Amino acid sequence: MVYTFPGYVPGIAIAVAVLAATIGALLLWKRKPLVFTLIAFGLSALVGGFVAPTLAMDRVVLDDEKLEQTTGFWFAPTVKGFRHADVALVTIGVSRDRNDREYEVWIIRMKNGHTRMIDPGDLWEMNGPDIMERLREKGIEVRG
């Protein structure tokens, strides 16, 4: 099973980039102050070059061997997850950041005794209930 953001999510980012580029072109055409034009073109480049591709490339893969999320910027992706054969127990818990805000964590107890904490990210969290059920079907104990 492959989980991705719905197509409209990166589509919204692309629409924002096109809108910002259009506003930048209008500002340039109307000979408005250059700083406003540069801000519009900069926003277009940032959203179109970084945000939209990132949202389009984010994915969570749950297959017979592993649960793996690929996330982050398109030029430097982060991969996190685990292999089913190495897992003894998965516990869904809550942790706190430095600002005392709560966020979800998956605590993975490995068969070799080690424990790993994974911050699942938005896409993983959105599909968390389905992922938990599919892990249970694969024989992995999931608590939480």
C-alpha cells in the first residue's frame, strides 16, 4: 500500500506559485517598486520549486517487508521507518517538544531489545489508523 497526499494538495501549491508569478509580472509591467516584484517572484520560486515538489513526492509505503516514509525536500529526502521482521512491538504515544507542545510518536521495540522513536509526520499520521490495522494483520502487535 502506498499513501500519498491527494493530488489537490500539491496542486494548491502550484496554483499559489503561478499566482505569485502572475502578480510579479503585473507589478513589473506596471513599473511598481522592484522590491514588491522581487518578493512576488521569490514567493513563486519558493513555493513552486520547494513546497509543491515536496508535497508531490512525499509517500508512505507499507508492504510485506517494511513501513517506510520518504519525506522532506526533493533534493534531500528523509527516509524513516522499519522492517517488519525486526519489530517486536509498536506503541503509539505522545512526546513534547522544547515549547511543551505535544506530538505523536511511534515507539518501536525491536526484537534485538533496542527501542526507536519515530515522529511519523503528517502523511503517516493522516493514515495512522489504516496503517495500524494493516500492521496488526501482518502479525505485529500495535498498542495505542
